[in-house]
Amino acid sequence: MSYQARQRWFSNGLFWRTFFLLTFLITASMVAWVASFRMVERGPRAEQLAAQIVSVVTITRAALTHSAPEMRRELLFDLASNEGIRIYPLEKTDKITPPDDSPVLPELEFYVKQAMGDDTQFASGVNDVDGFWISFKIDEDAYWLMLDRGRLDRTSSLQWLGWGSIALVLSLIGAVFISTLINQPLARLTAAARAIAKGKQPDPLPESGPTEIREANLSFNQMVADLDRIESDRAVILAGISHDLRTPLARMQLEVEMARLSDEARDGMHSDLAQMDAIIGQFLDYAKPFDSSSFTPVDLSGLLEDAANNTKRLSDVMVSTAISPGIDIMGNTVELERIISNLIENARRYGKTAGTDVANIDILCKVEDRHVKVEISDHGPGAPDSELEHLLRPFTRLDTARGQANGSGLGLAIVNRIVIRHNGKLALRNRDGGGLVVQMMFPTVPARSGNPRKQAV
């Protein structure tokens, strides 16, 4: 797959559109769920934490109040070492750090003060000692009770991020699976349609799955069967047409030979009959079935060299070649010979160099950007740029530009059809200085090494 094709696939592929849509929906749902959960659970959590704090303060105060004075030091030590609870006297000189801002704090303070009194103080640090600090009284004496933050803090943001990342990764894996499941039938259908476009017979699509996919595959398989039957019928019809049309032509040629005609009239009628036979042959060549399964490696360099050597024998042609040796492509030898001879003959007939009766034809063949590039050009009048695209259409004749007086208008259309059958591309352009350039690009196969050669006649 080329870079441009990969870029189009990544930017416009249905798989990626589905994947990114699912990713967006999953991410948005997770964010909304987390935000909703944190908002909904704020009140119950604040009430739960307040009950826990009040319970710890009440139990600690009761333990200190009812313990013997000589045992209080040991009790305080046990609370600090085993429960993480520290008790300090509250002094007016204490350096108090206000509690950290939190969405839960206002409700937490409300519930605690409701149970312990409005004079209860909160702090996140006292005398530069961090923790959760809350004041309480025993009789008239004020104390600080400090709890480790770990006992009160819920799951940290980092933990939330970790769990959220795991959930997101699992969701993305599910999105990939769902996108593949949705797009696989479409990808299979696309591959089958491309195979048909290249003249191949695709494997039947599975007629199972969801109703829509099953019906689409069923219809596609029926279409392929109908096309195959039409192709077979067309082959039979073409064989019949060839026989039915050429038999009268052969009879007419015999009658011309036997008729008492002048040599000039006989030659003219023979020429007309030969032209009719050639036109029938072009129609049959354009409409005949195509099978790419018979493709084999073809020495394209050799075909071009042979065609150039045969053309050099003609008195009204000068051929210049730049053909890299050992270039092979996958194809049908007969069809490739046909397009080469057609293009050379087209250049010989309609590409005469201005002021002469000689056609100067240039033939180029080389490997360029992993493709085989073939150019056959002349030095004639060329064609209007606006009409170049139309020349590749069937039954198109450009009499004014190329001097065509005869023909069916199928020559370049047949060439273009054969090039497409070989997975290639054909383009026309006017040559600088005059003349028409026919450029063909074919996929490469492993080629033999060699150097370009240049010769002229």
C-alpha cells in the first residue's frame, strides 16, 4: 500500500472513524460517570467521615477521662503507636495551618460541629506538624487530636487515574474489537468488488451474520453469478458475431476476385473489405472477456525491442529507443504486443513530423518509483489539451488534430482497456516541441539488472 493510500485510509477509513467515535463516547462516559459519582457520594462520604472522627474523639476522650492519671502516659503512647492517634494540649500560641480546601470539607465540618459543638477547630497542621487536627475538650481543658491522613483520605487522585487508565485501555481494546467486527464485512465486500473490477473471480461472501450483512452478501453473490453467466454468454455471442460477420466478408472478397473489374476498382474494394474486417476485429478485441489468472512474467524490454526493430524496416519511420534491458511485468504477451504495435502504428500514421513524410518515434522503458514506465511518443501535430482525456473513450475520433480519416475510434480505448487489465495506468500529454506522448505505468516484478541503452536510426 502506497503512502498516499495509507494516508487516505487512516484519514477516511471507516474503521478509524468508528474507533475514534467509540473512544470519544467511552472517554466522555467515563469522565461523566466519575464526576457524577464524586458529586453524589460527597454527602454520604462527608457524613461517614464525620461519624468516624466523632467516634474516635469520643472514645479517646472517654479513655482519657476514665483512666488512672498514672496510666494516661502509657495510654497515649499506645494510641500513637497502634492507632496513629496523638493528643496534644491546645495552646493559644500554637501555629495553626488552615485545613486544605476540599469539596467535602464544608459538609464534614458541619456534621462534626453538629455533634461536638460549634467551637470545634480544624487544621491541616499545628506547629509545622502535618496531619488531620481537630480540637476537643475534657472538662475545661482544650486538646488537639491528630489523625494520620491515611485513615481519612479516600482513594487518591493518582489511584483514580491508574484505575481509570486501566478501564480506558480495556475499553479501547473493546472498541478495536467492535470496530473490526463492524467493518470486517465491509472490508470483505470491498475486496471482492475490487477483484471483480480487476477481472478476477472472488470467493463467495459468507451469507451469515446480521440480517443487513447477510442480505448484502447474498445480493452480491447473486450479482457475481449473474456477471459470470453474462460473461459466458458474451463469449458465445462474440464467437457467433465473428463468424456471422466475417463469412459474408469472405464471400464478398471472392466475388470481387471473380468479378470483371478494373485493377483500381478491385484494389479499392479489397481495401474497403480489409478495413471492415479490421473494424470488426477492433470491436471484438474491445468486448472480449478477460482473464488475469493466465498472467505470466513477460519480458517487456524484449517486446519493445522487437517492435522497434520491426518498425525500423519501414521507410517512413525513424525510431529512437531508450530501453532498460531485463524489465519484466506480469501480463499476457499477446495483449502487450497488441498495445505496443497499436501505439507505434498510431504514431506512424498520425505523427508525421511537420514538413516531412517521416514519423519520428521515441520509445522509452525504465523502472521509476517501483513502477515500469513506458513512453511511446511522436513529433507530429499532437492534440488539443482539452481533448486528450476524450481520446481514451470508445468511439472517439479526433480528425482535426490527428488527421484520422478512417477507423472506429477504438484504438486508444482498446490500449487503455488492456493497460487497466494489467493493473497499469495510461496517460496522454503533448510533447514539448510538438507531438503526442503516450505514457503507461505498470507494477514491477523482480527484474534482471542492466543498463539503459540508446540507439537511433
